[in-house]
Amino acid sequence: MTKPPMTPGEYADAVRAALADLPPDDREELLDDLDDHLAEIASESGMPLEERLGPPESYAAELRAAYGGRPTTTRPRRGGPWAWATGLIRAAHGRLLGLPAYREVVAFWPELRPAWWLVRGYVVALALLGMIGRGGPIPGDLAGWVLVVVLACGSVWLGRRPRLRERRWRRTLLTGADALAALLLLVLLTSWDRPDAQEVTFASPQMGRVWVDNAAGLGDEVYNILPYAADGTPLHDVRLYDQDGRPIIVNPEMFGQSVIVPCEGEPPIRNAYPLPLSSFGAGEWPRPKPGGPGCVPTGPTPSASPSAAPSVTPSAADASATPSPSAEPGPSESGSAEPGPSESGSSGTPKS
Amino acid sequence: MDSSQLLKGVLDLAVLAVLAERDGYGYDVVRRLREAGLEDIGDASVYGTLRRLFKAGALTSYVVASDEGPHRKYYGLNDVGRARLASSASTWTSFAATMNDLLKDAAP
């Protein structure tokens, strides 16, 4: 049984049927002017369309391949937000290509890649150094620099091997690593913005941790200051500022000490010296006890109030000993330590 | 070597190059590509490529009514299409130069 040659309309319908699995919008987009196109071909030559173009099914397969860039007839559908997002980015990229400035950027972008490889290695090295407690935007010692150089070289080595990206899982892994490095870089840059900020911990869970912006420190060795007048009288509540007017803050928390916070009234001012401190034991970080008091009752223990803090003074009472009272506070203050403050305080890590 | 395999990779570039010369409708593009020497080119491949480039925003299109035959949908390059043509062309040029270098001694 022989069929009469197909008309352009019939041929187009057969192609449509063969592409029935495409989403309707996609299919109409693709086949928008197929009828006119086929009519054009039919009118140019007397040959039947099937002879000229092959069966509609193979025409449809070729169309699908050219339109979607995929040779398979059963197109694996990767729906979901990820496909949607990449589609959106591609569309935006296509639109932006209309802008000359954007085209310029796209043109020189590949030349920036080696710079990114270096930065990537550097950032990962800093992150590793930060994890072992040696943070900072610049490695502090030779070992740190060696790590930086090794990782930077490794990163460039990776970057110079485009074949590594041929496998899908490797590409995904490397893209993820790149995104992580970019995120780390962002964190690093934003933490550079506030180099003077210091984290200040009060021995009270209510107070939590407080960031004191623009504070001056006294290095790593001083955690309290005991001011004396010329005649040897201990002074209380002395506010200290540096030459720029920034409050001078110390970190007693680094030395197993915490600032005592009275239950009533204001929390102690962090640059009013001497600080009322209580030790919570060397190497032990205070943990907030559920239900426990987060502060020190001011009534019974006079040492808890800021003004009564210098219980350390007796041993330092002779004026000649004033420069070195820092040796004393440990034992003498342990007497004034209450269980309250030692079991309270922040749960954070000390920050230098 | 089957040249249709090679053609797949550069079909976009070929279609863009033809349209850069002057605007054309689907069958016209097919004919011009064949006249240029790409005789194996498939009609559906060209049509699908035109629709894809149009969807990607690289082409403009307008319909011209015709007296004797069906309406013709003409395609032309816009800025995006010209940018894509320029970047694809430079990619192709360097690729072709590399291949020519490779084959310099091998070719008879």
C-alpha cells in the first residue's frame, strides 16, 4: 500500500507528533514557523518532502539535536531549582552580552584566571592556618609562608590542567572548592575591615559576648591594671584611654579570669581599672550552668562590686612593688572567687 | 572522517557567519551554506539552530509577506549575535591554526 506524498502540513504535524514529549512552550518555540519553512522547501523542488528531508521522525530527531544541543531523543529532564537558576544565569549572560562593557569584561576575564588560582591557594592556606589558631591576613612565621607557597603552587597546578574538568564529578568538586575559596576570601576581607574590634566576654550568660569596636589592647601579657597614686594609695575605677581616645581593653578571659558581673546595677565598664576579676581555674573555660546564677550577688561579697575589687592590694601595698602586681592576683583573687561566676560566663572561644 | 561530525561543533558559527553577510530566512540560510560548500548540512539542523539562536537572544526576526509563496521569516544578527560571532570566530581561528600546525607534517 503506497501513501501519497505528504503535504507540508502533514509533514509538520508528523514532526510535531514526534516531539510530543517536549514541553508545549518549548515545542511551539521550536516549531514556530516550521510550516512556512516546509512549504518553502516543497515549492522550491518538486521532490516529495519525505524523499528530500527523510522521514518526519528523523527530521524531528535532527531538529531536537540542533535545538537542544543533545543528540539523544529521550532528553533527560533536569528540572528543579538548580536548572532554573543556571538557565536564569545563562539568559542574563546572553542579555548582558549586548553591553560593550560587559563584552570587554568577558573578553579579558580568562586572563585573570591565573591570578585567581594564586589567590585561591593563599586563601586556603590562611584558612588552614586559622584552623590551627594562627589567624590573620598574613602568615606570621616561616612555616606559614611555606604552606602558602605550597598551596598556591598546587592551586596553579590544578588550574593549568583543564582536563581535570572533563569529568562531571571533578568539575562539580572543583567548582565547589572555588566557591568555598571565594566565600573564605570574602570573610577574610570583611574581617580586615575591623582590625581594631575586640571580643569582650563578661562572666555572665545574660551579657554574652560583646564586641567593643575600636579598642586598644596592651599586648598578650597584661590582663588587669592596678593603678596606684604617688603615695601608694590604690585607685579604683580608673578609666584608661590610649592616645587616640580609644578605651584600653584587656582580655582576662585568656588567663583563666573573668570579669565579675553584679546581679544588680550596671555591668562593669571594661576600661575601668582594676577590673573585678574572678578566676575559673587554669585551662578551664567557664560553662554556663543551666539554671545557675549568671551573676554575683552584690550584697554578701563585697569583692564582687567593682569598687571592692582590689583584694589583691595587700600584697602590693608597698609602693615599690607597684610595677609588678601582676604576679600576685592569681592566689589572692582565688579567695574572692565565688562559685557563681566561675560556672557562668561565655561559651565562646577566646579571641586575641 | 565524517564531516557531519565536525559540522555539529561549528554549525552555530556557520549560521552566524551567513547571517552576518545579510539577513536570511530558513531555507535561504540552508541554501547559502550548501553553496558555500557545506553540502552535507541538514535542513533540520539549520532550522533548529536558527530557532535556538533566536531563543538565546542572538537573532532578530521579522516576517516578510511574499506574493508567490508562503510568508518568510527572516533572521538577522543583533548585538548579542555579533558578539557571539566575534568570540566564536576567534576561538575557531586559533583552533584551526593549531590543527593546521599539527597536520603540517602529517598531511601529504
